[in-house]
Amino acid sequence: MATVIFDIIRKIARDSHQGLSYFAWVQYPKVESGLPMQTRFDLTQADIPKTWYNLLADFPEPLPPPLHPGTKQPVPPEALLAIFPENLVRQEMSPERWIEVPEPVRDIYALWRPTPLLRAVRFEKALQTPAHIYYKYEGVSPAGSHKPNTSVAQAYFNKVAGTKRLATETGAGQWGAALAMACKLFGLECNVYMVKVSFQHKPYRRMLMHTWGATVHPSPSDQTEYGRKLLAEDPQCPGSLGIAISEAIEDTVKHPNTKYSLGSVLNHVCLHQTVIGQEAMKQMEMAGEEPDAIFACCGGGSNFAGLTFPFIGKKITEKKKYRIVGVEPSACPSLTKGELRYDFGDTAETTPLLMMYTLGHKFMPPSIHAGGLRYHGMSPMVSHALKLGLIEAEAYHQTKVFEQATLFAQTEGIVPAPESAHAIAAVAQEAIKAREAGCKRVILFNLSGHGLLDLSAYETYQTGKMQDV
Ligand SMILES: Cc1ncc(COP(=O)(O)O)c(C=O)c1O
């Protein structure tokens, strides 16, 4: 009887939604047990990775080292101790393939990890594609993105090294919020330089940082010499990530017991994010599929690294044929239009020189809605992978990105972060190509965060005011 009623309800639902293809009732094929097809793949707390994966151990060519800007010689580890604790400097340069995740870090990861892997069956249906689309969802972390995977690790290593206070930069606030939370959990002070346009126009993550006890300055600020110089030249300077990094580094070297913390780009940050890909690999096995193509958005490169480095490792060591694609905004196209060369990581030229795809450290990215993708360079490890032909890159304009992000929200329910939505635009294109070619394709992407604090960007799109720059 219950089955008959269920079938009637299902028929009514299907009929009432005719004409709206992506709202149509999704009828899962039944598996042998009679249950609906599984679309969510969950691991248990015991499956939280016990080690991070270091791709440096498997690159077929060594990564070019960071150089001292004056001598142009490789920077010795001691030189980095002014801004980073020794344990993180060791990780930054480690040749070890597997690096242990300390127990206190795993304990905090357990607040949200393992994160789910889902198959986006309704999005597939809307795109009318034979492709199977899977996504790893990092938006379930307390800060709403992948960033706490490294903020918790960095706060822990600083705590055990005796650091009392961390200084950092943030664009739209995702990284600042993640570090504020981690610092609070480990009893550290947190001082954040937030790009001024975001400080003014994106108040909610600033409030989140305050809730977690951080101090937040609009950058350029009156807290540093560099900030005061820029404000004297242009009091309306909107700021950029490169400027905020310079301020955070100056703050670090001028305050006692303070170290600097970076939310992307560096090797140890990419390393900490590899919990994402290791979990995803197990979950794809649970789903009984192997990805043909893997996508993630690229700002400084850390969420891309997190999902893809374990797969790139298999590409190198087991000759797997994955197509791995980094997706960036057309307005800040370091991978697709940048030059591979040594460049500074910040605007004031205080960092070592890094070998990376770069638009130049003076490049001021237009103010697109994906604030976390407005960085002039790209992680040296991600850049190296592109140079070696292990990965590819694509760039998308923001209106296309928001069109696909809206379709994803309307089919799968989750409102993606504007940054993560870049990966969705690329996935949609791949799925449409599979439809046109009439071939099955298994696609995996990283949904690196939710967009619930970015709704004004969605409103700008919905009211037709969004422009491609
Ligand atoms: C949700 C989200 N995804 C991706 C990024 C890009 O950073 P990264 O390339 O380091 O992952 C950011 C940066 O703030 C972000 O907030």
C-alpha cells in the first residue's frame, strides 16, 4: 500500500514539474537491494588521514628553490625563521612523501572531517549529460571553506613552537576567518590585515573573525610603515592581497613572539590540504568509479593542490591518465596568461623570489566577486605541475561562473562560494562536451566552500548588474 501511495506522489511530482527540466523528479535507478542508488559517500572519523601527502617527493624534476632577491641564491632555511616557526620551515622544504598529522590536529579536524563526497545527479540531469559528476564538499567546515585544513595545522605548529601571536592577510575573509578560529582553539592572538574593499563591502566574515576573537585592520592600514606610505599616496587605495601580505609580514618582524601565517601558495599549505584528495580517493572507490577529469578553482592554489596532488602522485607513479584542470578567473589569469618566472609573493617586495606563473607582483586585479582568486601569482608547486604537463588550466568570466553556480544551487541545493563556482563552470563545460560526444565521463571537483556570506554577489548577478572585467 505504502509503495502505491509513494508511486502516486512521485507521478504527481513528475507531472507537475514537466517543462522545468532541472526540477524534474530524479528517478534513481534501483540497486539490487531495492534501495535508491547511493549518491552520498561518507567516511568515518577513523578515516581522517593520519598523514599528509607531499608531492615534492614524486615530482619527476625538482622544484626550483625560493631565491634571495639580493644574492639570487637559494634561501637557506634559517632565513625563513624570522617569520615562520622551525617546524613549518622543515615541512616547507621536506622531501618526505608522507608527513604525520599530529593527534591534536586530527582531533580538531574531527569537528567536520571527513567531509562528504556527493554525486550531483540533479545537476547532471539539468545539463542532460551522460557524465557522472562527483564533488567533494569542503563547505561543511565551521568557517565554511577548505581553509581550516591548514589554519588548524599552522596554529598547532606555532603553538608548540612557542609563538604567542599570528599575523596574516585576507582577501574576502575566508582565510582570516579560518585562522581566527584556529588561533582561538589553540589560545593564540590573531591579527588580520583585510583587503580594504572587502573590509568595507563584505562585513560578515569580518564579524566572524571578531566572533572568534581576532583583531582586523582594513589594508592598507595605519598599522605599518608600508600601509601609511600607500595611504599618504592615495587615501582611497582599495588594497590588494599583495599589499595585505606585505603589511602582515612587516607586522610580524616588528612584534615580539609573532609569526606570519599564509593561507595558500606555500608548499606546507598545499601539503596540509591533501587530506581532501586522500579522502576523495577512498570515497570514489566506495562509489565504484575512477575520475577521468578532476577540477578545482585556483587562487593561490591550495584547494586545487588539496584535491589533486594525491591524484597527480598516482599519475606520476602509476601512470594514471587523469585530466586535471585548475580553473581561474579571466580577470586574474596567472596560469593561463601569466609568465613562469621568479617573482615576489607580495607587493612591497619583502618575500623571497618564488618560481611561479605570475602576472607581476604590481598587478592590481580588478575587483571581481571571487575575492579569494585575486592573487597575482600561483603556488610554485602548482606552477611546476603545469610546467611539467601534469595539469592544465582554464579561465572563465564571472557571469558564466554565476550562471552555472545558480544552476548548481537550484539543482543540488548548495549555494557555492564564488571562488568554488569557477570549478563548476568548467565542470559544466566538460559535462556538455561529454553530452555532445555521447560519451560517459566521470568528473570530480572540489566544492571548496559555500557562498552563504556572498549572497550580495548573487544578487548583483540576478539583477543583471554583474559585468565581466
Ligand atoms: C572558498 C574558496 N575557494 C578557493 C579559494 C582560493 O584559494 P586557494 O587557491 O588557495 O584554494 C578561496 C580563497 O579565499 C576560497 O575562499
